[in-house]
Amino acid sequence: MKNNMTAANLRSAYGGESMAYQRYKVWSKKAMDEGFKNVYRLFNAIAYAEEVHASNHFKAHKDLEGDFLVPSMAGFGIGNTSLNLDKAISGELFEVNEMYATYIKVAEFQQEEGAKKTFTWAREAEKIHADLYKEAKLAVDSGKDVSFNEVHICSVCGYTTVGPIPDKCPVCGADTTRFVTF
Ligand SMILES: [Fe+2]
Ligand SMILES: [Fe+2]
């Protein structure tokens, strides 16, 4: 870690992911209260993926110790599950299209390989999160729970799938034993 801008981006991403974790935990309970058990499971699983991202960003920043103010994008509010899914979708898309898209370019330019890797892993998962939340929102808006139930998360990179657990994580290459099921 040699460059200030990539370091600041790692801290901001760490802050954003940490708050996403908490926000999704709150929204998962709200989904449970409204009777959407699978949406509860989805928020809970994705919260864990964000925790994986936050800890990877934190570790990538390990050479720079100290106290820092951390600005990062954060959605606030507890609406109903449809509104919460809306906010979740826009947060994920912001990360995919703006935040990680540019953080990866900066890390590349500054030859910060560790940061580039953790940003890239996160961005790949966020694309899937946006799609899964969109599917959940369609179901909830028609008065139903989303149809998938088990959600599998790679504990190394946060890759997320509602299909079968892959032999090898398509993002980081970790084997099946590293997946956690919600
Ligand atoms: Fe996400
Ligand atoms: Fe992975």
C-alpha cells in the first residue's frame, strides 16, 4: 500500500460495506416481520457477503495503521420490504457502476494489486446482489415471497449464488468447503 488515493478508497469501501452489512441485517428482520422468509434469508446472506468484502478491504489496508475519518455512501431508513429492496438495488448498482468501477481503475493506475483484487472481488458479487434483489422486488411487489430459498456465499471473496454450490468459486477459485449456506 503505497498510494494515498487507493488507501482512501479502501477505507471508504470498508466503511460502505460495514454499513451495508448492518443495513441488510435490519432490513432482513423487517422482511421476516412482513412474512417474506426467503427475502429475510437473502438480506441475511448478502449481509455476510458484505462482511467478507469489508474484512478483505480492511486487510488490504494493513500496512497503514492509524485513525481516519471515513466518508462513504450509506442509505438510511427502514421502509417496508419493497422500499428496502429498492434502496438495496440502487446501493448495489452504485457500487458496480461508479464506486468499484472507478476504484479498480485507480488501483490499476497506481499498481496496487491487493486493492485491485479486493475491489474486483466485491464488484463481481455486487452485480449478482443487484440481480437477486431485483428478482426479490418483483416477487414482493406482486405480494409473494421470492422463489429461491438457499443462498450460498463464498467466505473468501463474497461470491453469491442461489444455484448449486460450484466445485470452484468462479471469482476467486476457492473450493466448495469455503461456501456458507443461508
Ligand atoms: Fe452487495
Ligand atoms: Fe470466492
